[in-house]
Amino acid sequence: IALARITQGSLVGGTVAYLASEGLITGGGPSNANARNVLRASGWQPYSIKVGNRYVGYNRLEPLGVLAGLAADFAEISADLSDDERDNIAARIAGAVAQNLASKTWLEGVSNLVEMISDPDRYSDSYIRRLLGTLVPTGAAHLTQAIDPVWRDARSILDTYKSRLPGLSSTLPPRRDIWGRPIKREFAGPDLFSPFPMSEAQDDPATRALLETRVFPGPVARTIRNRELTPAGYSEYARLAGEYAHAGVAALVADPAYIRLSEEDKAKRVRREIDRGRELARDEVMRQIGVLEQQLSPPR
């Protein structure tokens, strides 16, 4: 029986590894957060099966989810290994195990606690917000997600409460992807309690250009020229910067001359369009702030 189980596990693992190499099953994705954000903008999501044009999450489908996740993580890691790195493959496998287990709902709290203890200056505020946010009943949070499927930009403990309550979540600005679009939740299943998150693949030339050139821009800053933006102001800045950058990159890759550029020049041109889009957005937001200040200034 034990031998049969080992054989079955090896067969499933090998099959999952092959499907992962074909892009039909995903693991945790790159460790770089900016690279993951670009992938997400293409519709990709971690620990998912690609069904047609959609990614459907499997990581809560136990125990198959654990095995599939480990095999997919290992397939993604192996693609980046050189001959020298294979000597350290055991450590990489351990990292894959930790990454996969950390994605499990029942270990998420432990993972967050370890992050907070290891780097309190960076993670303590977000850990406390998540912990206090769990005081909102799960049913209310699920209802909120059904009514308002947009991920909200919660910057404080009060914001975390609002993001989980029906009617209040929509008062918070949305989280935005690299192109300034609101990030939404989707679920595969008959109702809002479905455990299978879902996303739809996007065949977008601008996003494809970022992935091909390995240009992974980070989020826009929350300050402009030493002025801290309000949550609404930051959301507007992220929206404009994303829209301008997307328009610039899309126009760039549509130009027949782009194909003839070297890989290095393609990356430089793409970065230039991202920077240009953000500069245009900064100028526009500063103009909006100036107009608002004039409107609010007392008459002379």
C-alpha cells in the first residue's frame, strides 16, 4: 500500500510538473513582488489551474492542493537553476515547501506572525490591522466581497474594518494594478462562499511587453515632490500613471520599428514609457492639487 501511494504521488507530481512547464498549472510565481504584480496584470494567479482562458485556484483543494502546489513550485524553481545551483537544490525545495504551506488558510496566521517577529518595523502595523480585522464576522466579510468585489486600499486599522463591512468598503479607494485598473475578486462556484479564486487571462500587448523585456515597475510613490498624498489622491495618481504608461507602451510595441530593436533597447524604451507616464500623472495631480487649494483658499 505504501509503495502504491508513493508511486501514485510520483505520478501526480510528475504530471503536475509537466503541466506547470506548459503554463497550465501555476505555483507561487516569482519571489519578486513587482514581477508578480506584472504577472497578475496578465490575469495570472498563483496556485491555479488554467482552464481555457481562466485561472482557477486549487490551493484549498486538500490534500491534492499541497502535492500539486509543491510540484508546481519545484517546476518553476527548476527552470531558473543553473548547473552550479543544482548543488543547493535541497534548500530551494525547502523554500518551495515553505512558500506552498504559507499559502494555506490554516497557516496564514502563523506565516504573518513569523514575518512580524522577524521584521517588526516593516510588518507590525499590517499584522495588527489583519488581526483586528478578523474581529469582523466572516459572514459579513463574505457578504461585503459579494456586494463589493474590489480589493480596497486599507491604510489604517479603521480602514481594515471598513473593508470588511457591507456599505463601508466602497468608501475606500481601490487597490490598482500596474496599469491603474481596480483589482477585483472573482470566484469559481455557485455562490460567494466558493473556495476557488478565479481570474481571466488578458491578452494585452503592453503587459506582454513587460514580461518579455523583464521590466517590472514597482507601485507609484505615495508622495509627489515631498507632498504626501491623501488616499484618494494616491488612487488618482496610480490610475493616471497606469493609464498613461499603458497607452505609451501599447503605442511603442505597435510600431513596426519596435520589433527590430535589440532586447536591451526594447527594455530601455519600455522603461522610458513607464517613466514618462508617471511624470505626466505627477504633473496632472499637482495641477489638480493647485486648483483645489485655490478653491479652498480664503478670499483676499
